[in-house]
Amino acid sequence: MKPIKNKINHILKTELNGILYIVPTPIGNFSDITQRALTILTNVDMIAAENIYHTHVLLKNFKISNKLISINQKNEKKQSKKIIEKLITGKKIALVSNAGTPVINDPGFILIKNCHKNKIKVTPLPGACAAIAALSASGIASNRFCYEGFLPNKKIARCNLLQSLKKETRTIIFYESPHRILNSITDIVNEIGSNRNIVLIKEISKYWESIYHGTSSELLTWLQKDKKNCKGEMVIIIEGFQKLSGKKMLTQQICHTLNLIRKEISLKKTIELTAKIYNIKKNILYNYALNHFKE
């Protein structure tokens, strides 16, 4: 009888508890908010907000009046306990960040983890997320990707992270701020490579929204040309590492160089010299030579 009694108690406890709603908010354009999000923000008992003033502006725009409670990086541990206590009594609470989907690089992880520990229902709403929006418009493979949040502030830590991702085959997503973008792209050029395809998407859904495509070195040059290019909220999308086959490695420039040198010196010396110039394996050049040169 005891297992059945425990199960009944568990069900009753779950039903008596409240609900925590994870509510995405617009990342720039207020029109992007969903009708379901507006309904929940209107009808919950209170809203747990990363920034009370910021959320007040959003609510005022939609003529919503509701109680706000703060939960941010500094007070999350303490506030989570208070919110859990309210949820246990049956309250319904919405969690929002300043913009986008809560918890994605924003406070809320501790609260949600404690909700699961206390058998409190957590209901996520679909909605705005800068990383996903940027990825969808990047033109870079989106079937496999890894999200890395903001790059570290300090150069050594940043370079170490980038070095560890140099041979990551999935598409890589970063967030970055205007005052660090030049340093970060410089380190990406040095640690990941100057020719890696990269996309910088700024101010998503806002009036100044823009998308820049190019190699990492081209992006760095573009940013250095005008300080205005470094402004705005940014998402960096980097193409994953691709192990090139022999045919792909032999660019038109390499083949042209090989043909020019071959006219002046022996095939063996031609291959050795070209291999050194382009840091390419000699056997790849030999295979090409066998099919294109006549002794």
C-alpha cells in the first residue's frame, strides 16, 4: 500500500503546485511577441523579470499591468527560493529576460532546476531567440551547430576557447558586444583561421538590421574601416571545420603555380617547392601531376 500512497501524494503535490511559464519577449521589434505570451503575461500572478524597468516598458506598450519581481545574475540564488515558495502555494509565475528566450545566456537556470526538484510544472513558450534567428538567415549549415554564448572577456581565455573550437565541425554561434567585437574577430582570425567563412548579423528585427558575409579576415577589414560597423547587438556565425579532400585542396591558384614552376625545373623539385609554398602534402601534388603532366 505504501508505494500507492506515495504515488497519490506525489500527484496531489504536483497538482497543488503552481506553474512557471518561460516566456520569450521581442529582441527588437515589439510586433514579434506572440498572442499566447501576452495572454500569460496578463493573467499570471506575477512576472519574474531580469530587469524590472525594461519589462515595465514592454508591458506598458501592450497595456498590461502586473506585479513584477526581480531575478538577475546577482540575486538569482536568493530570489529563486522566494519564487519557489510562491509556486508551491499554487501561484502562476512568468519568467522573462530583457529580450529573447529566458535562460539562453540570461538568468533562470537555478530557478528552473529548483522547480524540477520540487515537482513544479515548467511550461516553455516558443518565441524569439537571437541565436536561432541569426542562424536561419546566415546561409551557413544549420543542421548541426553549437552555441557558445559570449566569448570570454580576457584575451588568453578567449584564445584558448577559440583554439579548442578550431576543428569543431559543427557551425559555431557566438554573441558579442560592440566594445569587444574587433578584439574577438582578430582572435578568430589568428586562432581559427583567416579564410574561415563567417557571418555577422547585427540588430536583428530592428531598423538597422544588417547581415555581413565573408571570410574572417574580410570581416575584420570591414569592421576596421568604419567605427559604425562595430555598433549594435551582434551574433557571429562561423562555418564549421571542413576536412578537405585532395581535389578540394588543389585550388586553381595552386594548379597554376604548379604548372608555371614545372616549365622551369624538374617535376620532383616542382612538387617539393609547391608543397612548401602552400603547405600541402606532396602526394596530393604527385597525383595531380600524374594525370596532367607528361614526362
